[in-house]
Amino acid sequence: MDSARLKIAIKNALGDLVDYENELRDLDAALGDGDLGITVAAGSRAVIDALDGLPETATPTDIARTCAATFADANPSTMAALVAGGLLAGSKTWEGKDTISVADAALFVQAAADSIAKRGRSQVGDKTILDAIYPAAEALGDAASVDDALPSAVAAAEKAVQDTKSMQSMRGRASWLQERSIGLQDPGATAFWYLLRSWQKTNAN
């Protein structure tokens, strides 16, 4: 995928993702402060506008860095800062590349997850967005073919989100609920799953 197609794919996916603003807000309200839907929607709309302003010579790294800076600027939240840091970490794996392969995408997602884990002092099993990102990165890296990569990542993220229902939240405001967080679906992991699902839905062709 070259830069032109990458910009279109991101815009298409984020344009679909904003439709889940209210659902993400409600999921977050059950476990946190309820601002995740606003964070995702405001950041997505800002990124779409920013990508329209990039020159045709923008590289995949330029695109990823623009997404990071714009998403953070659109939101003063901890989640936005973690996501922006993850995108910046991922952008470093694309240095010098004009096109992005499935293997490149897997490296990007893995680097983003590692950044979020480090900056958020969290790990898989804490019931956070990481519980969906790491399985998706692994699925992308292990995909048998290009056509199988995204469906495998979506399926892995969906299973991970369902698995969060049996977990107790260990980080952030959700951890205040302790055992009462068990049975609820993690909103951050859900947002990442929905992003992959939106990418698949809007970029099928």
C-alpha cells in the first residue's frame, strides 16, 4: 500500500469509526469516566481533516506522525496521549519506506502496543486496549496470506474483547470498581477492535 492508498484507507476507517461514538461512550461510562467516545470521535475527525492537508509527497511515516500529533491535539485525555505515543513509535518502523506491507503493518502495531504498555505501565491481562492490540499484531504477523491478514486480526481482536469480560480491571479509573468490573467489556479494547473492523468494512475493495 502506497501513501495515497494509506491516506484513503485511514480516512475511510475513521469515518466509519465515529459512528460508534455513543456506544463507546456508554461502554466507558460503565467502567470509567465516559469520555472515550468523545476522544475517539474528535480525534478521528481531526485526523481526517489533517490528512486532507498533507502534500502528495508525504511518506507513510509522515502520515503516521500526522495522525499522532493531530489525535493528541484534538484531545487532552490520557488515552489520546497513549495512542499518539503508540502511533509515533509505530511510525519509526516505517522510516525509509514508500509502501507498506502486511509485515510492516504488524511491526507498526507491535511497536505501538509496546509504547502504550511502557507509557501506561500496563500489560496484557490488565483489561485495557492492550488486550486487543497484542493479539491483533500477532495475527497480522502470522497471517498465511495478504488476504488472510486483516480478517485474522479482526477475529483476534474480537475474541480478545470478549475475553475482557471475565477480567478485572487493573489500571485507570476502571480499577476502582475492583471485582465489579468483571462482566463488563473493556471499552479501549473495543475501540481498537472497531477500528480494525471499520478498516475491513470500508476498504474491502
